[in-house]
Amino acid sequence: MGKSINLIILEGGTIYDPYKNKKKAGSILIEDGVVKEVGKVTTPDNARKIDCAGKLIVPGLIDIHAHFREPGREDKETLATGARAAISGGFTRVCVMPNTHPPLDSPEAIRFIIEKSADLPVKIYPIGAITFGQKGLELTEFGEMVKAGAVAISDDGLPVQNGQVLRNALEYAQKYDVPVINHAEDIHLRNDGVMNESSLSTRLGLPGNPDISESVMVHRDLEIADYTGGRIHIPHVSTKRSVDLIRKYKKMGVNATAEVTPHHIGLTENKLTEYDTYAKVAPPLRSELDRKALIKGLLDGTINCIATDHAPHTIEEKEMDFIHSPCGMIGLESAFGLSHTVLTEAGASTEKVVQWFTKGPAAIMGWDMVPFQIGEEAEIVIIDPKKQWKFTESDIQSRSKNSPMVGMKFTGRIIGTISGKNTYGKLLD
């Protein structure tokens, strides 16, 4: 009998549980996408053996901030192409933001995402809009959306400018124990800014977006969360001022969490010197001082996790001039490589980086994860922490290609992902 593709043994690797911060040498037997044995395993004659010597076997990564564009902009990304990008990057769970066309602002829209993604290779969790049409005025039916499957609420891409609306959202969301995620930006302070306001923006002749456009909104949101006792989650933190504020309010006991993107810890505004629109994001890439503060925030626990803010755009849109080109870059495929490279250079262990992609986001979403559980569907990633590689366009599985990371060299690579019966990676081909 030949080797069964439905019977796989990951053998000789180091199994790491980031939720308990424990690791052990051992193997994992997987049959038809389900974990059968962990540690010392039996070896059926027809099992396909995967040599994981020198590799780290970890639970599937979790991304709590991605844009898959469906419904409405399937030319940029679909749930299916987004799922393919996710599994290639080691993610087995992805939370998708509601700024689609139309927005995910009703239980019917939430059910659409869940039903449409049911057979995809990764688990997709919709986030519902805070306000109808993301207009920042009238609260949506959180309760009905949560019952339908929404895991959080956000108007991401558009900040809730009205403080009373955010207060109501924080109070209302407490009934359903879901985090409120507000795009942290004062649009009036941002003005027409398209990059970080600095001497470089002046030199490049581009309108600047000051760091206070973020920190002022972060401060307001933290104050309202403190007053209401609600759960505020601050996405894509980009400035030192914001990190300092989050650290202060966390010490006060405010129920706040925060995320940072791989591109904000790995790139700076200097990436824009050639007017590369692929590096135009919101919030913008900031200074080296800000970048180092974000890394420090991760290391000391101020920032809870890493999230990609995967934002696909068409080539035609990104080929517009810098002022008119849309903000956003894809990031699922390069997220672990970039983050691992930057953070291990800053003194973090590979295991700690894995925690920021697993334990951190799971805690924010309130997921009680038990990895490698016998009898449960496999969500497993194989990592080669010492693998040096160059990120190329051939590594991109997204429908869009807008990544400024193409050509960058990383250390540490996802070499295999198992999500139920779905596998991805040369090691598993």
C-alpha cells in the first residue's frame, strides 16, 4: 500500500504550545485532518512521514485584522483568495473587517460571510460594523450580529468621531462581551496627510499626517473606556505617543488591548523616498523612534498581539499618483517572516513571536484555545526558525500584489500549514 495523504505523521520536531508556554520533542499523527496522537505516536505502515527535525510545530496562527473585500470588491480579494493567502502565511483563523460594499452592518451580512466561507481552508470570523453604513451615527444591532456570528464590532477604516456614539457602543457591547475596535485617527488632524508628518514629508513634498492624529484619538478612546468600563481594542498602533498612553491606561486598570502590524515594526517612512505607493498605508509608516517604541511595547506587554491589516488593492489603483492612490498593503504571506526577523533581532525568542500570533489575538477574542487536542481538527503550522529566504512575488497567493516587502530578506519561515484536511507548503506537497 502506498503512503496515504490522509494519514500524516509530523515527526522529529519540537512541539510548542504558546498558550501554556510549554514545548517538548515529539511527533503528531493526523488522520483525515484530525489529530489522533501527540508525543510518542504509533506509525501506521501507510502513513506519510514528514521530517520536522530542527523545526518548531505550533498551533495555527490567528489574524484578528484583515480585509478580504467581499462583498463588493472581489476584484481586489475574495473570501477564497484571502483564505489561500492566509493558509500560505501560516494562518488558520482570520477575522475580517466590515468595511466591504455594502458594509457588514446587519446579521444577514454576518451570516453571508459565515456561509460563504464554510468550506474554505481556514476559519473566517466576521467583525460587524459599529454604525449603520459605517457613517458613525446610529449603532447597529450588535446583539443580533453577535448571535449571527460576529466576534467583535468596528468601523475600521473610518473612525467613530462622535464620542457619545463610541460611549454607547462600549456600553452596549458589554452585554455581549465583545471588543469594540475603533480606527484610532482624528480625521481633522490627519487632514490631507498621506505619510508621516516629518522633515522627510517636507523634503518629499507630500502632505504630512502627524503622530498626534492617532494619539489624540487613542487618548479619547481610553478615557471613554475607563469611564464606561467597556472593552476597547486599539488597532494598528503606529506611534510612540500611543504606546505610552496605552501603557499608562493599562496600569490604571482600563480594559484595553492593542495590536501592531508587521509593517509598522519592520518598516519606516524612509520606505517612501521613491514614492512607492505599495508602502502607503493608514496609519502611515512612522519614524525609527516610533518603530522602536512599538517593539518595546510588544516586549513589555503593552501591545498584546500582531495583526496583519491585510489590505488588498488592484494594480490600477496603486499605479495612481501617491496622493490619490489608496492606503493599504497586503501582509498575510510575509507577516511571520518580517515579524520574526525584526523581533528576534530585538531580543525576542521564536516562541515569543509565535505567542504574539496565537495567544495574544486569541485572548482578545475570548477564545479558549487547546492546541493539538486529540479528536479535534488540526490547526498546525511548521516553522523553520533559522531558514533565510527572500520574499518574492511568487510567494503571494492574494488576488492583489500590493506588497512593499517583495525583495526583502527574512529569517524564519512558515514551511507547512495544516488546517483540517487542507495543507499548504512544499514540506507537505
